[in-house]
Amino acid sequence: MNSRTNGRSWQTGQSQPERVFLVGVEFSSRSAAARDTQTRGSQARPGEPDTPLLPRQQSTGKVPPSARVARSVATSHLNAEGPEHRGFSSEESMAELRELATSAGAAVIGEFQQRRQKPDPATLIGSGKLEELKGAVASSSPDLVIFDHDLTPSQQRNLERGLDLRVIDRTQLILDIFARHARTREGQLQVELAQLQYLLPRLAGRGVQMSQLGGGIGTRGPGETQLETDRRKIYRHIRHVKEQLENVRRIRGQQRQRRESVPIATVALVGYTNAGKSTLFNALTQAGVLESARMFATLDPTLRSVTLPSRRQVLLSDTVGFIRNLPHTLVSAFRATLEEVQRASLLLLVSDVTSPTAAEQQAQVEEVLRELESQDKPRFYVMNKVDLLPEKKRESLRDTASVIHVSAAKGFGLDSLLERIDELIAEDPVRRVHLRVPQSEGKALAALDAKSVIFAREYRDGNVELEVQAPESLLRKMKSFVVE
């Protein structure tokens, strides 16, 4: 299956897209898979820092309350006509991997799926299936094989030897997409940190040269091996990148302090990747940020001002999309960016109403919010892309206190969305007052016209009598005109 690309290889920069072969693996014993990955995560080498576990490795088997709420909301509003989903099926996981590969600019030329009881420690799929996969790969001649499962360094090496091809896992694919889409210096630093943290445990065995002593004067004898030298260089590079990111965080903190000195709330758009957050952001702000059907098109946060029906101003933040089993290294590396989510007064959880896995996607978003300790923030759900539903289904949808249905592309439901935001924002509260403003106070009258809702206006004795509803920040400036 060929995919449209931008004419460049997704990683090598060649003129033709890289041909990839996808491999999906489903384990009937989920607990066995969890134990396997947890064991891998805990096997840190002496002298190395403990590698943080991925979100799915930290699972206790219990669904957090916030995820149950998300599943309930998404199921009742999105899948009312069918059974509740209990997780991503192997076909849905493979479809998502296919989308990721396409977003990376690759051409998918073949797929291979396996179901087994538990992971094979050496190759993940077992020696018999490896031979079968080798035959399937040989018949299609891909440049790269991508596994829809995290691989240990030894599994990756054994698979590359067995297939005589380059092999990467889902995490490495996501890292590559992030590297392609990072535009700002901050985004590039965050991706670089995540890539270095991913590379570190995978240095061993990447060729004979890694286990040889460094060459040159002063390196002979009982010196350190090339592997140790490279590992030390990466540690040093990681420290340097972290220092640069700390400077970014400090500058961002100073900017945030200046913003917070003014009573203006921040509303963050969060949701699964490709849920339409950037399209919704543009529809509300006319910011013109990149809109793309490809996954992770938005990496760098964008803030724009939005005027609510009460004439209050809020800052709307567009954030990076979440995905199931989001690599923990990415959550950690992008913490400077995701601080906008942590600091927001209100979260809008944007979901693709047409997705068959909407309930699972909402639960995954809640898991990442829990990682960010933002699970208790005020929020409501924005069900996007209703224009793609059949007309009968669309007409049956009803907004509630916790759910608003919109089409960012067509502009449906945006007024209701802004009204709901207005109801939930506590900063700079609005108040209805009677004002008597001299006609000579042109500046004050212009401010009232621009920043308040005027219910009545009457000209009398050189004054303008006004009945207005305005934010507290504006009324403080009009204090001398208020008629008690």
C-alpha cells in the first residue's frame, strides 16, 4: 500500500519515500506482557540512572476514576449505538501504526500480524515467526521494518540480524516524527533530549567498534572501551540539553509571570493526536497555525487571545497531541511545553466524534493528564468533526454541561463552545452596573464599546447613561462613573 508523501524520505532525506514493512504483535496474556516490559525497565546497568517506565508499564491494573469518567462520557456520546470498547484491537493498533508511518513520510508496502501467549525474550515474536517474517519481508524488499511494540535493545539487535534489515519500534517512529515537525529551538531541544534518553540503553552491541578500545595515543592498555566513551559523551550531551531546556523553562516562567499579573485565564486544548485541535484553535482565534491530517503536526505550543461573549479575554493554548502508550521520555522531555496544560484554568478535551476508538482515546488522554498531575483541573469535552456524521446521527446529538458538539472545519457549535467557556472561567468576573459617563470622555466610552456588553444607552444633559455588563478589570477603571 503506497502512501502520499512530500517526496522526501521520512528519515534519510532521499528523493523517494522509504519503503516500510509493519509488524503488529498481540499478546493474549496482557499481564505477561506487562511483566515483561516492567522487567526490561528495571534492568538498569550499574552506574546508569534508572530509566523511567513508560505509562503502560506503570499501570496497576486499576482504571483511574478520571479515565472511567472519560470512557463513560465518550461511550455514551460517541458509541451509543454499539458496545463499549475495552481497548484497542490489533486491527485498530495496526491502523494507528499505519497512520504514524504515513505521517513520517513513509510508503507502507506490507504488513504482518501475530498473536501469541507472551513475548519471546530474544525476538519478541519467537524464532518460528521470525523465519516466517523473514520470508514475507524478502518478497517485498522494504528498507525498514517497524514493530508496533516496544523492543528491548537485545530484541532489536536479534531481529536486525535475523532479517538483515534495519528494525525500529513504535517509540522510535514517534521520536522521528517529532524530530521532523519540531520548528522552534525549544521543540528541537525537547526532541533531542528524548532521542538521547532513548538511545542510551541501546548503545551496546551496535557493532564491533563499540566494544573496542578507543584508538590513538593514551588510549591503549586498560583504558575505557569505545562503548563507555560514547555513553559518557551522551550523558554529557544530555546534561547540556537539559541546561538549555532549563533556560527555556526559566524564560517561559518569566513570560507567564507577566501574563499572570493581568487577570486573564488560559484555556488549553488537549486531546488525542489528529482530533482537530489546531483546526479548532484556528476557528476560534484566526491564528493560521498548521492544520494537517497527519499525526503530531503540532509540537510547539501557540497562545492566542480569544474574546468571550461577556467580552472578557482569555488565552487559548494549542498543545501537542497525546497518543496511547506515549513514551515517557517524551512526556518528560516536553514538560516545558506541557506546563501550559498544568497552568491552564480550564482544559478542553477535544475528541474526534467519528473515531471508532474514541472512548479509548479519551481514556489515554486522561492517563497523560494524570502523569502531568492535571487530572483534577476543571474541564469539559469537545466532540469535534460532527459534520462527518450522518445527518440523522448529527441531529440526535445534544449538548450537556460536560459535552459540547462542534465542527471546527465548518464552524458548527462554536458559539455554544465560547458560552460554555465563559460560564466556567472564574478569572476577571463580570458584573452588571449602571454608568453615567460624560460625553467628553471619548476614551472611556470607546473602551466600554469594545470590552463590555451594553444593554441600554441614553444621552442626557451632556452625559451618556449606560446599563452594561463588564469584566471587573474594566469596571475598576470606570469606578468614578458608576451610579450606585
